[in-house]
Amino acid sequence: MTEISEPTTKATAEQVAAAFEDNKLAQILYHDWEAETYDEKWSISYDQRCIDYARGRFDAIVPVEDQRELPYDRALELGCGTGFFLLNLMQSGVARRGSVTDLSPGMVKVATRTGKELGLDVDGRVADAERIPYDDNTFDLVVGHAVLHHIPDVELSLREVLRVLKPGGRFIFAGEPTTVGNLYARALANLTWKATVQAMKLPGLESWRRPQEELDENSRAAALEWVVDLHTFDPADLEKMAANAGAVAVRTASEEFTAAMLGWPVRTFESTVPPGKLGWGWAKFAFGGWKALSWVDENVWRHVVPKGWYYNVMITGIKPS
Ligand SMILES: C[S@@+](CC[C@H](N)C(=O)[O-])C[C@H]1O[C@@H](n2cnc3c(N)ncnc32)[C@H](O)[C@@H]1O
């Protein structure tokens, strides 16, 4: 496997060419490139808005009766990115101590720095989810958000998760794309990208235009996205993988149907205009719209639409005692 311990801020042409043959190198280069601007791109924050979002995912999959012993003592995050999931879960009282890990050194650097700025008890480490560099029976909780679909052998990684969990420990992975959801999300995102880039060429919209070289860079990155996004999931298949890896009490839940149909165009639009142009008023509108449509998805569409048609799937399970 490719070992890189320092962030690669500017990949060389040779590295990019090699990345098309070496998926883990592609993951590192792409995510290192994104690390310092990732929070802005995805409107990630560490205030109540994102604390509630992260905790909402936890509450949606962990039964209430299993939440009596919170906080967990020691938690691990795989593919932490900038730390959005575990740092916000810790702020909501889910875990006392956290280890944020990622294949990308740039992401680990940002996540550790943010964790310390928030005054949390965190440490960070570069780690491949397919061979987690921790001893057996170390953690009470393992979490991940939008990471499983980047890992070549998901079942191998789940076996590793069970190895490093203490008996009775729990894992939760949220934010994974379903196979059907990914189809409409990508189509809507592509449409939004094309429409916004064209619209910004209209006279009077100069200040809304990103410099062409930034748009070109975004397009190249979007091409790499096809390389780094390896899987989409059918919820039943994901449950089978976790059971094969040795987990018990496995369950999946899915969410975001119309909410994803709003969310993907919104996020794509945000990445097309200059950073900071839309401000927190827009972020609040986007989050408010997402919340309203999530309510409709849960209370109306849930009765009609199959689980696998929702955009996001999450999974939890326990290591047998
Ligand atoms: C889509 S980002 C999600 C980041 C963060 N969890 C979030 O939700 O904002 C996926 C992350 O997984 C990491 N990743 C990809 N392959 C990995 C692997 N084999 N082991 C650990 N992390 C990996 C990437 O470097 C990237 O930071």
C-alpha cells in the first residue's frame, strides 16, 4: 500500500498519473487536496447545527435503551476527514476520548487541530481502515461517516473494526450512498453544475463567477471523484457484510429521499460560486430546507418508498461479548 505521512498539498503530474493505477494513492491525493477547504465546501461547522446533525444520525440508528450508558469512554473514527462526525458526536456527549484517523495525512492534521481547538480529548493518526493500527479490544465505539464507499474491501474493514472493538462495543457508519440514491443524486448534481456555470456567464453576475482556473481545477477533481468513490450499497447487502464480519444486532436505516434531491443541487451550487459569497444565512436556509424535507421523507414518503431508494444508508452492529 502507498505510505505517505505528510500532507501532499500540490500533487505532481507523475503522482496524479500513478493515482489512476493505485486507488489508495488516489484517495490520499484527492483528500489531501480537499483537506483545508473541506469544511467550507460542505458547510461543516462545530456549532449546534452540526452537533445536532451528527447526533441525529446516532439517535436514528442506536436504540434508546442502548444510550443509557453514554458517554462511551474511548471512540475511534475511520476516514474522519476534518473530524465532522466524531468531534460533533463528542460535543453532544457520545464519547469522552476520541482518536481521529484517516488515510489522508492532510485530513488527520485538520481534524486533530480542530479537536484541540474545541478543547476535546482527541489524538490523530494516519490509518488505513483495511488494517487499523490499534490493538485488539481497544475501543468502546467505532464510527465513520461517508467512508465505507471509499474502501476497496468493505468486509475486511468491518472485520478490522470488530477486532479493535472491545466485546460489547458498537460501530456506526452513516452517510453511505445507496445504489438507487446515487443515480438521482449524481444526475441532479451534474445538471446543477452545468446550469450554474452557464448562468454565471450572464452579464452582471461577474462577482458570482469563480476564476476559470478554479472551475477547471474543480472539474479535474470531479473526474477524480469517479476514482475515489468505489461503492454504492444495497442496505440488505451491507447487513450481510457486517454479519459475515462477525457483528451481532446488525441493523440498517436509510434517510434522505426528497431531502437528497434538494441537498445535492444545493451543495453543488455552493461549490460553483466563490467561497464565502453565500454566507451563513444561506447555510441556515439550506439546513432548514433539508430538515423540512427530511421530515416529509420520514412522515410521508417512508410509507410508500422502499428503503433502498433513499439516498443515505447507515449501519450499526455490536461485537459479541
Ligand atoms: C467523503 S470523505 C468523508 C470525511 C468525513 N468522514 C466526513 O463525513 O466529512 C471520505 C474520507 O475517507 C478517507 N478514506 C478513504 N479511503 C480510506 C481508507 N482505506 N482508510 C481510511 N480512510 C479512508 C478519505 O481520505 C476521506 O477523508
